[in-house]
Amino acid sequence: MPVPAIAAEIRVGTPQTSGELTVFPLFHAGVPRLEYRSFAQAATEGFVVRELGVAASVNDLVVHNPLNVPVLLYDGEEVSGAQQNRTLDRSVLIPAGAEMTVPVSCVEAGRWEGGRHHEHFTPAPQAAYPSLRAMKHRQATLAAAAGLEVRADQDAVWDEVAAKSARRGAHSPTGAMADVFEQDRGAIAAMVAAIDRQNGQIGAVAAVHGGVAVLDYVSRSDVWAALHGPLVQGYALDALDASGPGYATVVSENVTVDWVQDWVDGFLSPIDSGVRRAAGLGEDVTLRHGTAATGTALRHDGELIQLSGFPPAIDDGPSDSRIRRPSRRR
């Protein structure tokens, strides 16, 4: 099938480094057409995320948008409170005035408080870390390819959070991902403080231990401003864990601005893709660039609204944990 156009002139800026984390800011010369809010912005204006009305579900939440503009719920964003903490399985653009159900994964296996059923969720200070987001992305993509609902594997998510908690020596009576972040909050805060948000920034490519961990993009700099802190906290947790068991040393001298620019350009020109109607507004576009990267774009009326990109799974090949220079595409 023809590859759909994902037109976005994205420029990679000068990186900032803290420990094993290097973050390359992304910029866009164009003017965004669609006005929308992030969850953190909209939560102060009446936007609500809550449990299902009749009976709560681990993997579904209800959102109500009373605003006159859409609201973007971002891939990997964590929502806290109610019966247990969750993360978004996919980015969803909630229409103005709409109420709908969105797919989520639980990141707090040991809590299910029925007495908090009517509590509204709040934005968490952190988003899910890139390695968890990448795993969820692969699972949801496989489900979509099989004609199933776009969801992650809940048991696998719980196992991954438990493994990360054990590696970091975190104690959590409820198995909460948030408690893993709390264990390293001081070190994470120091890393985040070293990664400043730039004026006009609309995204980032995060490199952990010399390999690309994730690409994040939104079309509006004000929305990125709300997402920057939580997403960088997620990057930082993986960076702190990068020298632990199971992480190979990766040669990093090629991870330059020009290298990453080529990687981004190539990622936006996929060799394989698929399009499906999004859960909210727009279309979900699955992007695959051979064995170099995979990701999902959210497109509305021809405008690229959101993009998440990940390296392939480590077990896809011996060199998959590092970024590799793609052919230049102009």
C-alpha cells in the first residue's frame, strides 16, 4: 500500500547531557493549525478522567471534555488516583465536548480501592519510562495488526514494572510505578534540572547509554511545555537503570546532531506503514522503518499532531539496542 505522507520539517537542536541521558530538542518551523490542550492544561479547566460509571475496569477509563477545543492524552502519560494508577496505551485526541472510553494499562498491581471509585484522576509528575512505553507500543501494534483492540498486555506491564522496581531497589506496598520514581527522585530531579526546555521546542529524541530510547513530538510548543517535565522524568529513570544488569555497553561517538537529524528524517519516511481510524479525532498511522525503528503518528486533517518512535526490541537482533545511521532522505 502507498506510504501515507507524514509531512513535518522537524529540526534537531543542540543536545543536553546528564549522566547516561542525552536529550536532543526538536523544533518545527511551521505554525500549528489545530488548537488543543494537554491533559495537565485541561485538568485545570474542567477536563475529567475517571473510572467507568457502572463497574470499574483495569484497562478502561472514561474521559469527559467540556472544553471547546480537543485535548491530547499522550502515549505513556500516567494518571494518578481513583482505584489504581494507569498509563495511556496510545495517544488519543479527545474531541471538544465529548465523553468517551480510552484504553489504559495499570501500573499499580497491588491496589484496587473501590472506595475511591468516584475520585477523578490527576496528572502524575512522571510519565512511563521509554523501555516500558516501547514494550507497550509493540504489544498494541501487534494487537492492531491482528484486528484486535489496540491494547498492551497487562500482565507483561505488571511484570516489567516489578522487574524495574527490583533492579532499582524500590519498596512499594502496592507495586506502583510511581514508587520506583520516588526511590530515585533526587537523582531524577538532578537530571531533569540539567535538561532545560527550549523556547519553541515541540519534542525530543532521548538517547540512553548511547542508543536512542524514544522520539516524542507534538505539534504545539505550549502542549510540549506541559509534557516536557513528566516525559524527561521517564527518560531519566531509564538512564539511571542503563548501567544495570541486562544493559549492554553501546559505543556512542556517532550520536551527534547530524546523526539524529538523519535518523528523524528517515523515521518520517517509513518503508512500511498502516493507517486506521483513531479512537478519538484523526488517524493512527503505524510507522516501520525496516529494523531501525517503529512508532505511531496521530494525524488530523493532514496535520501531524503527535508522534512516538522507538527502537526495535533487543531480541530482534544483536545490534538493535543502538541507533544506526539510516540513508539520508531529503
